[in-house]
Amino acid sequence: MSDVYAEPTTGADPTDPATLARYTTLRLGGPAGRLEIATSADDIVRRVREAEAREQAVLLLAGGSNVVIGDQGFPGAVVLIRSRGFRVVTEDADTVTVRVEAGEPWDDLVAATVERGWSGLECLSGIPGSAGATPIQNVGAYGQEVAETIVAVAAYDRTEGKVVRIAAADCGFAYRGSIFKYSDRWVVLSVDFRLSRSPLSGPVRYAELARALGVEVGDRVPLADARATVRRLRAGKGMVLDAQDPDTWSVGSFFTNPVLEREAYELLRERAADLGEAPSWPCPGDTVKVSAAWLIDKAGFGKGYTGPEGVAISTKHTLALTNHTGTASTAALVALAREIRDGVQTRFGVTLHPEPVLINCTI
Ligand SMILES: Cc1cc2nc3c(=O)[nH]c(=O)nc-3n(C[C@H](O)[C@H](O)[C@H](O)COP(=O)(O)OP(=O)(O)OC[C@H]3O[C@@H](n4cnc5c(N)ncnc54)[C@H](O)[C@@H]3O)c2cc1C
């Protein structure tokens, strides 16, 4: 699988037990009741409505890079989002607002914005999946997140049966979350991003990125340099899809960084006193975000740790759980996730939560 997600095979049997594995970056997931390919916003809405009329459950699947689908698959209608393209909808001397179809491959979009001198998405280079899925968990990396540039989302509201425009302020964006995550109500059709006309990136906020670029935190760098450096750093961690590299057969980070109340954080510091300081970041409301990778590693689950039946922690990043043999099952993957979650809980009293959306499986 390359950066651009798998294209469906016409006429393939959706009830083949390997069907959904073809469309997920974990290469896991069982059969589908029905497989639909939607190539435009209208087509997406039509197919969702038709499935509802058949009283079938609907699963929207785009790049399959943030889902863990059970071995039993999904018995309803799986709608593959394959709408493409973007266009400028408004512009002035300083900004452009681009409307991006939900199925547009995310990294193609980032590349296009960097080429055109539109600043705001460059640090999100190399993230797999579709543009339409980025609002779902407020995709973020290297100091940028889409909540900073999204101005509105066009969505089909399945409760009201109509297409609506949701302003960014109403999207409930939070750390790896939004109103869209774990909700069957919204079908994202397109996303509007407002970007700055500038040959330079936004201020570099992430220390590791600044170091790699040879600049100070807060400096700006040429867009192409930011993109190339982010992609290089990500590739070194197995965080850019690569068909030849089983460390990338994952959903990226399997767990979010836990955000702890002050009291819980102090308790963690006590329990980890012999291990040095956990990397942490202050958050609003006197809470503290702690590195999940550090907790996992210090609880005894280092890079390359192997779980049952062909699943493992990536050899390049502690947060990525991989189907590194390509032959594992979702049952094995969630068993490894459970073992890690329970190990961290026992050692540090901190509960880790999965970042991907779990479908017909649980940890
Ligand atoms: C190697 C790797 C690295 C990653 N790095 C990062 C990272 O740095 N930062 C980060 O935030 N994420 C990261 N991810 C996670 C993932 O790439 C993003 O969350 C991405 O936005 C998911 O897009 P997708 O099209 O693959 O979504 P899918 O996996 O297809 O879907 C994810 C969820 O969104 C829903 N969905 C998809 N499209 C729509 C739509 N149009 N309308 C409504 N619901 C929809 C699905 O039903 C599902 O619940 C990484 C994943 C991998 C494999």
C-alpha cells in the first residue's frame, strides 16, 4: 500500500473474509455485508440514504488508517469514500480558503498547498488517510493540528436528513477529538481550510522539528523544508506508510497521550520516581499531558516487543502496534493492546485510551 490508499476492485466479493483488511493500513478486518464506492459528495449521500432505506448499518471508510475492524468484519454497508479534488472558494491578499472533497488523499493535499505557497498544513505532511477524516480526530502532529486552519465542514446530518455547514467553532475540536468522533450522525462531505499566502511555515513549535531544521522554536522556515523534514522525521519512526516496511502496518499511535488532573500527575511522579521524569506538557485547567510512549516503554513494553500471533510494537516507535507479519488477526492485536494498557495501569495507575476508532472489537 502506498501513501494513497487502496482502490477497490470492481466486482470483488464483499463477503470474502479478507475484504476489509484490503482497506485498512493494519491489513486487518473481516468481511463486509456490502461494499459501496462513493466518488462524489452527492454519491456519498445517496449511498448512505439507500443503506438507511434498506435498514442497514453504515460504516464510512476512507484511508482506513485510523480504524481497527474486528475479524467478524462489518455486516452492514461499508461506503468507501473516494471523492477527489479541491478548489479555492475565497481568497484575498493574505489568505486562501480551499474546499477539499472528503476523499482527497491528505498528503497529496498538503503537497499541493506547499507547492502553491499556502502555509498552514506543512507540519501535517506524511499523515496517511483522507482530508475528510482529518476533522474526525482533529489530526495533529509536530505542533500543528487541523483545528487551526479548518473554517467549516460540510456534512450530511443523518439525524436531520440534510446537508449542513458546520463552523469550526461548533466542531468541538479537542486533543484527538471532535463532535464527529464516535458519532454515526455526521458524514463529512468536504472541509474548508483557510491558509496563509506565505512561502514560510507557521512558527515551528515542536522542539524536535526545530532541531532537525537547525532553527529555534518559534522560527519560520521555507514550506518545502518543513514538509521534507517532517516527512524524514516521520519515516524514521515508521510513521509514513511504506508497503515494504511492516513497522508502518499500523494505525500510527495506538494510544493517546493521557491528560491527567494535577493530583493524578503527582501520583504518577511518585510511582515513577526511580525512572526519571516522564515527558509532559502543561494543558488548560491545570491538567498535564503525559507521553504515552514513555509510560509504555517504562512499563516494560519496548520497541519490537512481540505479542501473540504476528503482532508487535513497531521497532521504530513504542506507540505503534503493528501487524508486522501481515498475517495477524484483530483478536491478536487487541490482546496486545490490552496487555499494554493493563501493564501501564498496574505500574503507574494511569489508564491509556485507544486513539483509533474500534469497530466490532474492543480492548
Ligand atoms: C503510519 C500512520 C501515522 C499516523 N500519524 C498520525 C498523526 O501524526 N496524527 C494523527 O492525528 N493521526 C495519525 N494517524 C491516524 C490517521 O492517519 C488519521 O486519523 C487520518 O485522518 C485517518 O484518515 P482515514 O481517511 O484513513 O480515516 P479512516 O481510518 O478511514 O476512518 C477513521 C474514522 O473516521 C470515520 N470517517 C472517515 N471518513 C469519514 C467521513 N468522510 N465522514 C465521517 N466519518 C468519516 C470512519 O468511519 C472512522 O470512524 C496515523 C496513521 C498511520 C497509519
